[in-house]
Amino acid sequence: VIFVFAISYARRFWFQAFWFTHHWYYVFYFLMILHGSGRLVQDPLFGNFFFGPVVIFTLDQIISLARNKVEVSIVRAELLPSEVVGLYFKRPVTFDYRAGQWVRISCLALNPGEYHPFTISSAPHEEHLSL
């Protein structure tokens, strides 16, 4: 189910289904544990495939929570050619970055837990961030 909604067509046109299936992963893990607990064919191998990814996932979540989150206002938004949206933010004073870096943006009014990655397209010396 998670794989089906991870396909780019599903992500583009049914993003809420993609988000829902990917954030309810623990329900799928629980169902897999129940499925293997019958031991009809062999002892469950679930632990062999579970603990490594759980350690990596937990470390990723700890790092994500430890990073700074800053609320910034949009200075300007414009529709560019090829259905590209340009967003311009006032750069926070303590925000330093290098060329090629990206940021995760969330619209608090719509869903504060939904983040999307964007490449920073402005130069480090500019006072506004453009995405």
C-alpha cells in the first residue's frame, strides 16, 4: 500500500493518500507482526528486517527535532513559466547557507506537520531567500 502511493503519479494527484499511508506506517508494522505471529510456516523473521531501519529512523527523527525551526513571512510569491511558483522570504538574521542547500517549508495555516523540500535559489549575500 505504501509503495503504491509512493509512485510519482499518486504523490502528485493524491498527495493526502500518500501522506496518510506514509504516516500510518506503525499500523502496517503492527499488522505485519500479527501476520507473522501465527508461525504457520516458520518462525517470524520480522525482527531481522525491523530493528536496523528503526534505529536509522529514530536517529533521523532525533536530528530533525533538534534542528532549528524558524517562522518567516512570505515577502512575495509569483507564478513563473512552466507552472513554477517562486517564493521570496525575508532571510532570518542567523540563517547562513551555502550554494546548493535546501530547506523544508511548512504552511502553518494548512498543515503544520506537512513539510516540502525546496532548493534555495538566491545567493548567500542577498537579504531575501528565494525558492
